[in-house]
Amino acid sequence: MSAATPPLRVHTLIDSLSWGGAETLLADLAAGAPSAGIELSVGYLLERHGSPAAAALRARGVEPVHVGGGKLLDARALGRVRGHLRALAPDVVHTHLQMADVQGTLAARSLGIPAVSTLHLVVGQPTGTASDAGARGRARARLAAVVRRRAGARVLAVSEAARRAYVATGWDAPSHVVTVHNGIARSADPAAGAAVRAELGIAPDALVVSTLTVLRPGKGHDLAVGAVRELLGRFPKLRLLVCGDGPARDEIHRLAAPLGEAAILAGHRADAMAVLAASDVLLHPTRMDAFPTALLEAAAARVPVVATAVGGIPEIVEDEATGLLLAPPPTVATVADALRRLLGDPPLRARLGAAAAADFERRFTAQRWAARLRAVYDEVLAERRA
């Protein structure tokens, strides 16, 4: 960003600062924002799980503000958001997740501030919360879409696949929805990987296949367990490291129990890059995903991936060049075949990991993400002036 480019004050409003992917990405944006001339501030509506993502924001020099939320359509909550935005008077409001999309966009519109909203899910993909369920979840999604279309300046999809799915609903005009790939500001330390192995009792010469995703149906943990079971005869030191938590935790524990010491269920980990530094392969055999951050993290850590060619994943991983893609729907056999190739071929792992790291530097750093966002903000403001 040129020194002559004026700074842009952008206020990001999000539902909460819990452990979700959207929440943790804000610290990455804070790292990249200065390079694009963005002065970033963050507000959140709800306190959940102690707001763990706040610590990473503070480490990047951004002190998040708890605004106070309520129900999706809550006049008092909307008034609090409006007062919060009036006091800050940012140039642009950028909302994330459903409640912030509704309340933040409406409040910004009432103040004459342009707002953009990021979609973090493929339409129809569950988030694992009770509010997804049935008619209520569909009604909430439809309401949020109406607000984004009528009161927002742009809707940002994290992948072209997510954009196509959203536009296909008919809820918004194609010209109003644009794709902006996320980025991250993270790196891996081999020493941290050795420490993770020691902590979890994994031998230095073990082959570690890791999963880093929420534990819910559709993420393919059953396939990971089945594939490792098939491969243990050939790779007796193979270990499946499952990181994450979620509604399917008990079921995944039950499935993994017969693997004994070959399966390590580590729960939620805040040190994803250290886990990747301890890993030989990242496995992501999901049935659907919009734009999984774990694949960006693996690329930054030079760890080869096996992932399903669904949603936005082919926009991150090029098959046979920066990773191995599975044709959907993935099966135990296809997962096992891909893992067998990588685990038995260290030079292939090294080649794919190095290519993924180079691609990450070209496309997915936090600085490149911030530049993409700045271009959208500038376009929105130019339209407003016109």
C-alpha cells in the first residue's frame, strides 16, 4: 500500500470470539491489515466460552469491545450496536456470522455507513448449533440474507463454490456477491512439533496423520479411522491425531477406541501450527466445506494434505501439485489409497509440502487477504461517493 493512500477505518463486528474459524481468523486479519492501510477495530456481540479468540487479537494490538447482543431481531440489542457504531464512526463496517450480519448491517445502514458481510459457510452446511435445525434455522438464514441484500453494500463469499451456492438460492443478486479468499498469518516451528509429540507420547519416528476440524457429522472422521485401521499392517507406527471438539465427540471416541494407541484424541487445541509441525500428513476427508483454514495452515507449515474435492477445497489444493484430492464422496478405500501413497513416499510428501508453501506465499498470506479486502472496501466507498 502506498504511503500516499489514506488509512481506512474498518470496524469488524462478529457474533462472538469463541473458538470458531471465523473468530480466530480475525487475529490474522489484524496482522495483515496495516499493510493494506486498514485501521482495524473489533466488536463482538456475545460472550461465549470466555471469548478465547480475544487474546490473539490483543497480541496483535487490537482490543476487542463487547457490545452486547440478544436475539436476532432484538430492538434493544440493535440500539446498543447502533450506539457502538455511532461512537466509533468507522468508514466501513464488516460483519461476520448471522447475528452480526443482521444487527450490524441494519445499524450501519441507519447511520449511513456502508457495510459488507462475509459468508463463512456453504449454504445448507450445518454449523453444529441448535439454531441450524429445521424451519427455524432456514428462517434465520433467509432473514439474514434479506438484510444483507437490502441493507448491505456487498456480500463476501470465502470461496467461489460458496458464492455459487449462495447465488443459486435466489436470495441475492450475482453482482452483489463477490469471492474473497481468506488468508492467515501463521508459521510452524519444528521444535514445537517435537514438543507436541513428546506431550502426547508419540515417538519421533512415528508417522502422524492429523485431522484439525470440528467434531461433527460430515467431516469424515469415520473415514479417517477406517483408513488408519486398513494401513496399520503396513505402517505399524502410524498414529491418527484427532484435534477438535464438537457434537460428534462421543461417537468419534467410540469409533476410534478399537485403534488403541494408534488413535490419539487430543480435544480442542489452540496450537494448530505446533500440531502440524508434529504431523506428516493433514487429512481432511470432509463431505462439504466452504474454505477450511486447516488447509491454509498445512500449506504454511509445509505439510502435505489429503482432502476431498468439494466446496472451496479445490480453490486451495491443486491435485498432485500441492496435495492429493479425493473424488467425492470420499470412502475408506480412497482415503486409505491416498494416505498409502504419501506415507510410503517421503520425497512426494516433501515435494507437495514445498509446493503448497510456495502457493501459500503467493495467495494466502494475511497481507494478500487484507489487500483483497481493501479493494472491496475502496470499491464500495467509491460507489457511495458517486
